Amino acid sequence: MDTVHAYVTTVLTDKFEVPSDEIRPGATLTELGLDSLAVTELLVTLQEHYGTSAPDDAVTGEATPEDVVALVHQLLNGAQQPAGRGTPE
């Protein structure tokens, strides 16, 4: 598990109280119990931690934790935000 994935998991479990056994491949943030405000808080938390910037709607409730990890990696690498599930086109 890479450090970004580990940090996203830690934030989900510690800040949003998602049980770690519920964080499984394919589970959306909505399925994990995050509403739209919590999704925005997650994005802000990650941006502050990694010193990156993304549009407020860069992640939606349909995104999976893996989608969030991929977005963070792309932001860290200076890449443009990808279009795909959980991200606006």
C-alpha cells in the first residue's frame, strides 16, 4: 500500500469514522457514509496535507477511495485532473 492510499484510509477511518473493514475496492464514498459535505471536507483535508489544489467538485460521492488516491497522485505529479467515475468531465 502506498503512502497516499494509507493516508486516505487513515482520514476515512479517523476523521469520518468509516470502519476499516468497509473500505473495500469498488465501494463509493456515498456507500461508505460520506455525504456531499463530507466529500468536500475529505478533498480539503487532502489538499491541505499534500499542498495541492483541485476544484471543489473534483471528487463526488460516486468516487471510490481508489479514485481519490489516483486524483491525489495526479495532483502531486502536476497532471491535469482526469475525467472518469467520480470526477467531472
